[in-house]
Amino acid sequence: MQPEIRTFLLADLKCYMCGAAVGSIERERGSTVPTVALQRGGQVGLIGAWETSRLRCPRCGGSVYVDQVEIVDRRIEPMEWEDEGPRRGRPPKWLVEQRRRKRERELSA
């Protein structure tokens, strides 16, 4: 399985009035969907048509502008290990004990 490489546009949002960093936006390059991911602090949300959404600074209420735009390539590796069968080797003690209890319950029922 080949890794997938996706290109994203990342931009910081800053306030015109106080100069505070308001958040950052992220959008996949070449995407036809007009939504972007907006990150403020530790929260992430999706907004549509961010250009017309009139984002405001939470600190002073001023309007925001886009600052420092970056183009980032992200390599997404497929998880091949999910398709594999059982792992080899000795199982952990807790798993052996759990299986033993399960067998005892099935035999006693």
C-alpha cells in the first residue's frame, strides 16, 4: 500500500486592532468544499465560507486578517498492521488470566 501525500494551506489569523493571535485556519489545497478548520486555543471547529463569516478578535472585538501562509505536505501512511492476523509470541499474563476465567465461566454454565 502506497502512502498518500496531501497538501494543506495553513494560515495564522491576527487582529488589526490589538495585534493578538486569534487562531489559525487550515484547508486542503485543491478542495472543492468551501470549509476550513479554525483553531482557537485548544479548540478546533469547521466553518464554511470563512471569508464572509466576519471573524472577530475575542480579546477586543476587532477584525482579523490572514498572516503567514504556509503550504504543508502531509504524508499519511496506511495502517497495514490492522489487516494482519494475530500477533506472534507469548500473550501477556493478564490476557492469559482473562482467557482462563472466561473458560471457567463457560464450563460452569
